[in-house]
Amino acid sequence: MKISIIINGASRKKKLFHSRILPSLVKRFDVTVVETKNSGHGIELAKQISLNSDVVIAAGGDGTLNEVINGVLQSPRKIPVGIIPLGTGNDFAKMIGVTIDPAHLISLLEARQFRDTDVARVECVDETGNGIVRYSINACSVGMGPEVVKRLMKTSRSLGPTLTYLKTIIPTFFSHKPQRIEISNDSWRWSGLIRVCAIANGQSFGNGIFIAPGKKPDEGKLTACIAGALPLFKFLAALIRLKKKKRINDPAYFHYQDGKSFTIKSDLPAWIETEGELAGLLPVKVSLIPQALQIVR
């Protein structure tokens, strides 16, 4: 089996990968490793590598996984994608039970445990108004989400996942003003001020903020989670509850809706992020593509 691994070139866990994970894989498979050099590089690498590989593995966090699936989905070959979770959040990997243990990954590969997984197609625009198509496997969001992503780009990860995210989420609460959006699909419509509006194919984002607890990435639907213009006390209380994998029953501020597609609009410029990567600007249409990808799990 020919395996290509795309590792985040900026990962703080590269030494761990090369010393403890890669040697075990090389003993069993024909392995090629390439590093990303900048944002977006993983997409191009995955497009090229997928032409001559049996499996492509994303070694990094949710952002690296996002780039790899975007490249693979643009390839003429449908090949499985594996995950070595070396990132800060690793929300998708945690949900499907993938770890950094090389023995676990080897067992999955040798048993060819490749499961069909849904993907969301994200149609938005760039800063000049040209159309963009990106894909999301776990979650995408507007509101505070993209602003947290911008802060994370400038933040050291040395404090560990929990403190790193808190260090960015709390200041973002004060700097980001709630923005009015309209979100709809064929049978439902909502408009109002938001802190965050997320469309989930997975269960959590932002290192364990469970916007769709119990969600499965192969059940044929997406879940929209809307957090309105919560004051600070309610925001912190909601964050704690979401961390405990609880849905929030507060119709004044929280709304959940399942569907196969959602359109989000805003009168003011607003970014959308996908797995911690800035994808583009609103308006956006997020549509489910059932069983679009095979994941090693």
C-alpha cells in the first residue's frame, strides 16, 4: 500500500511524528512524507499526491485535514484520507476516535477500514467578489469563529489547547460586535444578531465546543447552531455547558436546525471559516454532499 503523508510544516509536534510515528509506518508501507510551506499549500499537495497514492494522510490539526480533503476532492481519483492528529484542537479526529498511536493507524490501514463520510460544499466569495468553492468535513462558522481564527494565527500554542483557545475566545467576545445575519433553507428562515452561527457535519469545533452533540458525519444531514447576541455572563455559561456536550435550551439566544443545505447572508462584510481556515466572505451556501469521501476510521 502506497501512503502519502502531508504534515503541517509549522507543527510543534514534527519531532514526535518523525521519532515515534513515522518509523512504525515505514516498516509496513511504502511511505512518502511532504510538508506544507504555507496556508493553502496542503490543497495543492493533496491534489498532486492523490494521483499516485492509495491513501493520503493529514498529519496536523483540523486545518491541515481541511486542506487535504479539499485537495483530494478536486482530484479525479476518490481515495481514502487518514488522520494523524498533531494539531491544537483535533475535533474531527477526537469524534471518530483516531489517535496518534501508530499501531492503531496501522491496524486500520491493514484492515482497510475506510468509511464513507459526508462533506459540506461551501460556496462563498473572495474579497473581490469572485465565487469560491471550499469543502468542510467538520464545521464552518460565521461571526466570532473567523475572528478567533485570525487571532489564533498570531497566538503561540505553547500554553496547550484549552488555554490557547480561551486566550483567543474571550478577547474576541469583547472586540467582535454581534452582527445581523439571515440564514435559511427551503423550509426554514431565521434572522437576527449573532455571536456565532456554525454549520456542523461533526460534533464540536474550537477544541471541544460541542455545537452538535451526538452528530455523526455520515448521517446525511447538517446541523445549524445559532448563538445570538448573548451578554457575557450567558456567553460564559453557554460555553461551559457546550464543553460538557449539552445542548442549550434557551430560545431567546440559541437555535438549532437540521437540514441538507443552508444559505447565510449579511448586509455587512463577514468571513466564513472552515475547520479553522478562512474560506471567504458571505453570502454563502453550505450544502451536504452525502458519502463524498472515505475516511480511515
